[in-house]
Amino acid sequence: MTISINMNKMQKTKDLGYPVEVELEARDKQGVHSDLSAMSNPKTKSNFNTENLLERIVSKRNFYEAYKRVKANKGSHGIDEMRVDELLPYLQEHYETLKVSLLNGTYKPKPVKRKEISKTSGGVRLLGIPTVIDRLIQQAIHQVINPIFDKEFSDSSFGFRTGRSAHMALKQSQKYINEGYKYVVDMDLEKFFDNVNHDLLMHLVSCKIEDKRVLKLIRKYLNSGVMLKGMLVKTEKGAPQGGPLSPLLSNILLDELDKELERRGHRFCRYADDCNIYVKSLRAGERVLESITKFLKYKLKLKVNKEKSAVSSPTKRKFLGYSFYYYKGKAKFRVHKKSYEKLKAKIRNVTNRNISMNFKYRIKKLKEIIVGWINYFKLADMKGKLRDLDGWIRRRLRACIWKTWKRIKTRYRNLRKLKVPKDKAWEYANTRKGYWRISKSPILNKAITNQRLTNYGFTSLSSQYEKFRLS
């Protein structure tokens, strides 16, 4: 069997590929059997026939769609070193063998590769990278079972769902605030993906999925483990964060929280494990935070981080990188200061004059950052802030250019080409001032003008913001 890129009449899915990173941490098992009866509609089965799902999952058509998603995602390789561009040749040769092993239950997922990523707030985030084959299988599972669960998820859940976005969650939050819910219960789940209880999660999955072979396969992925310094670490708790199945599994578990909040009549917005509940008074918010913390602890076996959770005005909290301010009595969007700090950290890295980099390539990477950031934060009002940031970025670019003109003759020659008078060109070519100081000098600003930087390909935050606002 071969999988051809030109297969006719392929069923197209709208599910986007997800990042490949997986965050897992070995934890001790906790019993949950006594709490299963508290889950919403535990015996309600889907109207869709779910007895023979595995055949649909391993079908050629579904695998082809999964392959396209994995290829588009361009993730890193796992412990077996297989890369995404090697996936199609592998499937062409081994599809039948892989299919049989999945159908008879002998397939065993490989452990994920551990990777540590430094956090801006300090500490490290433990990530894991699954193999390309496991990402393909997870994506194939996701494509088949996602429609079964998604249609019953809450309207207040916006994360990792087709046709929903972070912008929709933010606009819904703004609506609640403008309706008079002036306080927000901002809950932070402590290491959510590390603390997912496998028994509880699998119970919730089994409420809709009858094919026990699929349940067994999902359980295998939850227990696949982490390869750490050549040693296999078992994972008795936690979900594969970043894998194609991770978003769906997190929504399945946290849908129980959504249903509880709806039962109590609360206004809320949830995006993955980031949940904000809107109330009309500080006292009401404190009651809600206390009661929901107990619900999460005893029913879902999850812990709320008390240091990062609070009841406060939406203007003092961060939600999906945004915050709010009031103008003429109405809530408006603004970018949270931490989001600005993260942006500046990325720009510093790209415009670091001590890192040797082709200037055109530097401008290209800078443009990617700016376009992506503005596309996400375009809801916010930030014209003045962007003008200040643009000036700071241009100064860094001028410092980069000045450092490449290392020799006195080179500086003099380039300044003269930019129509700087001879005496000034000679004076600045011989200066002993530092790169950062000279980058703000009147001569360099007149020589390397804003327009010249634009001609080099520089895209300012302000111009990109105006473009998005007008579109």
C-alpha cells in the first residue's frame, strides 16, 4: 500500500496541527473511584456508534489526513531520531504492519524525549517530544473522537476548538464586564498537565467511547513515560501536553468544571486551563474561589495555585496576555505589561549586536515576530506604546549596523555615501563612544533614517498595527 499526495476525494478536516512538545511528570497514583459518581452524566453515551472506532482511526484516509497535519506542524524529532520528512516513506513501506499492530493491540508508544525550557518568571518548564509516528497516531485518534466530545462542550470553552479562538474568549469576557460583572475570579491551576489523574480522565473518556481498544490505546499514551538522561521515567499522572491528543483530553476533563459553573449560573470564560469567572462583588468572588477550589481538589483531583489566583478587578489581572481598562464607563482592551516584556525579550534576541547575523535575515526574523505579535494583540489600544517601541527597535538596528562598520575607513566611507558632511563623517568615524550611545546620535539618525530602514525591509509595530486595524 502507498499513501499518495494526490489521493482523490480526501475528507478534509479543520483541525489544525498542534505543537509537538509534551509536558509529563511522574506522580503517584491517587484513587478516584469513589468520586466517579459525581461526574456529570457518567453513563450518557454518544448517539454516534463508537463500537468500531479503531477501524476508522487506522483507515488509509484518516491516516493521510493525520499525516498532512503532522507535516504542516513541522515538529522536532523524538527519541528515535525520525524526522517529519521521513514519515511518508515510512508509511509507504510500513502502513500495513502499523495498522495490524494497532488493531491487535500490540503497538506500544515510545517514551517522549525530555526537554527543559527556561521560563521568563524563573525556573524551567519540563517539555517532552513524542516520536513522529506517535504524533501521527495521536492526530488520527483526535480526528475521529474529537467530533464526539466537542459538540457537548460548553459554549464558554474556547481553547483548542474548531471555529473558536482566544479573541472570542476575550470579547466574551469584555461583554460580561460591561454587563456589570466588575470582579474576576482568576484561577491558576498548578501544573495542570502534570497532575491530570489518569483513572478519572479515562472514566470520562469511556462515557462516550465504547471501543475498548481505543480506550486502551489512549491509556498507553498516558503511561508511555519520559526518557530522562537515558533512563525511562514512568508517568502515573499527567497528560501529554503539546501532543495532538493533549488539547482534547484537557477539555474533556475541564468540561466537568464548565458544567459545574453552568449549574451554579456563573459567567465565565475558559481557554484550556486558563479560567476566569466574572462576579459582581468582591465578597461573591471570594466565596466562588473557595468553593471552586474545593470542587477541583476533591472531584477533579486538581490543585489551585493560591499565590497566582486572586479575586480582583479585571484591570489588575492578565487573561490570555491581555488586560482591561475603563474608558467612559466601558471596558477596553490593553496589552498586559508582561506581554510587552516577553515581546521585548524576543526582539532583544534578534537584534543583539553581539550575535553575528546577516542584516536581511535579522530583519526577516524581526518581521515574523512583529507580524505574529500584532496579529494576536490587535484587539488592544496601544498606539502610543507602539511608537515608543518602534523607536527603541530602530535604535537597536542602528547599533547593529554601526558595529558591522568596524574599521574607521569603513565608517567614514559609509557615512559619506549616506551624504554626511566630510568633517562630521571623519569625526564620527573616529569616535570612541559605545555602540548604544552612538546609535542615538543625530548624525546616525540622519544617515540611517527611518525611511532607509523601511527600504531595508523593516516593518514597524505601528504600521503593522494600523494595517490590521483597517482590515
